[in-house]
Amino acid sequence: MVAAALLAAAPAAAQVSEVRPVSGTRLDVVATGETNRVPDVVRINAGVTTMAPTATEAIRQNGAQIASVRATLRRAGVAERDIQTSSISLYPEWRQAENRNPELIGYRAQNQVSVRFRDVANSGRILDALVAAGANQIDGPMFMIEHPEAALDEARTQALANARTRAELYARSLGMRVVRVLSVSEAGLGYMPPPQPMMVRESAVAVSGTQIVPGEQTLTASLTVSFELQ
């Protein structure tokens, strides 16, 4: 079985059960199927941090810079529905000195937006534009498959085939045969992220700019299948 992180919002578990009595031997098999897909959506957090002598000025400067960041995203073709404010904060900055009370030296304002890029190939170029527009915080990437159901169905089909193959192996070892399936239950669905999802900046010798490399994601389905052997 391949371990996988459970989906944050997995579909309701499916279950098919047989109610007829078992006249032979019951065999329960847990099997996993998997399939791979290249992620088609990448989520990145981009933000602005500003420092000013007063809270009002820190917020004003921050608001101007984050507005420039959002405008850059819109010009790059990112839809409004794919831009979401994820955090806003304002807090004082203090200077600590030995044997002296802390001294207030200003205020730091932070504003961060979560952005979904549906054009993964161009997301690195857009990030470079965000930095030029005033973004000084970048966090990510997190890769996703927007519509995973078809891939998950492939994994389910493979898991069921694996369960049947394993049941027939046990049956042959016991000098028996598989008569029928008694029940099928979906134990879990999951994603495996790429081993090292990357957001890299090339060296000065290479072409300048940030590159985002999506790799592949592995989607898994785990089933518990009960068979009757005779």
C-alpha cells in the first residue's frame, strides 16, 4: 500500500455490499491504485511589507503597494476570483537596548494575497512582474489539479483490478477459486505532491527570471474488497 495524505475535502466514501449469506470462505483485501497527472493550477502567496514612523503611514504605503500588485495580476490576465486577501497585519517595531526601556521606532504593515495561476507555464514571469510592482514577500508554490475526478476514477479502477488479482493469487495458493465479490468500500483518496516542487531563479548566466516547475502529482485510491472463495 502506498501512503498518501488524505484529501482535505474528500468525496463521501463509496460502499457496495452483498447481503446474500456466505457459503464459502471470506477473504478481505485492501488494495491501492494510483495515477499521475501534471498539475494545472499553482497557488502562491504574494505580499507587501512596509515600515513607517506612524501606523497611518505604514498602512497608506502598504495599501498603495498592494494595489499595484493586484493591478499587475489583473494586467497579466489573472481573474478576480483567483485573487484573495489571505492576511493583513499591523504591529509596532521596538528597539531593544541593554538597561533601557524599549523604544518605539515605527510600525510594520503587512498585506498578503493568495493567487491561483491557471497558466502554470507563465506564473514565474508573473511573479517577476509582481516583485517589480512592489511585492517583497513570496511564498509557495502549492500545486493542484483543478478537476481530479477523472484521474481518481482511473486510480479506483486500478485499485479494484489489483484487489481482484490479489484475491485470485490467494485463492490459487489455497487450492480454491474466487466465486464472487461480497463488498467494496472506499477506504480513502489522496494526493502525493511532487517529490520536490520547485520555484527557482536561474543563475545570471542563464536566462533571467523565475521558473516554476510543476512536475507530476500522484493521485491514489484505496479500496477494501471482500471476496468469497470456494
